[in-house]
Amino acid sequence: MVWLNPDDYKSQEYVELRLNAPKTEQICLDFNPLRMSCSPDWNPLWEEWHCYRSPLRIYKQDYGLLLGFFDEIYPIQDALDGTSEPVFDICSYNWIGKSDWFRLIDVIERDLERVHGGKKVFLTDFLAWVKEALKHTSIIVVEGNL
């Protein structure tokens, strides 16, 4: 099962994707799939994007490898409220919908031919996590703590 009960968020087991980030790093991006509701007037609670069993965490020295790719797909529409989001915000919440994730996947996969070594493994592992998460949700909330 990929979802925890919403009040069991402390049982989440973060997947930490690291390439260069030291173990002592505290600044990160958390990738939290949103547990979807069928209610048309649904306003998700914090627990609904903190109940995926294995969310992804990427630390500052490594998430820099992804920022250029996010720049390529922005501006986007906020997947929850439809407002225009001009830039990816490493300091706050980014509500990214499935179609924008697929655009990001395409941009990264296009670049994989030119990438080698640890960076290629890092990007490949990132893509695998995103693709798996998108099997269970249509929104992944990326939350920065800078």
C-alpha cells in the first residue's frame, strides 16, 4: 500500500536521493504526492500531502541539478487552484500537476543522452520515483524549506 492513514504521517519513510549533498545538510526539497479526493469542492489538508509512504527528499547541493529543468517548464498553472505560477519556488509550496510532470520528464529524458556518471544515475533515479508516484496521484507538491 502506498498511502498511510493521514494521521500516520510520522511513519513516512523518506527516500533521500543524494549525489553530492553531505549527510549534515538540512535545506531540502520534499516531493509529496497528494492523496486525491473525489469531492468537487475539496480543499486538501496538510495531512493529505504528507501520507504517501515514501516521499522523496533531495538536499540543496543536489536539487540544483533539477532547477534548470524546472525553469524550462515554468511558468505553469498551479494544479490546485489554477493560478499562474511564474517560477519554481524553492522556499515554499509548488503544486505541480501530472501534465507538467510529464513535461518535466520529457525535458530531463531529452538531456539524459548528454549526462554521464553519478549525475545520470541521480536523474534516472529521480525520474523513476516521479513516474511511480504519478501512478497514484495527479499532483505532487514540492515543498522547499529554504
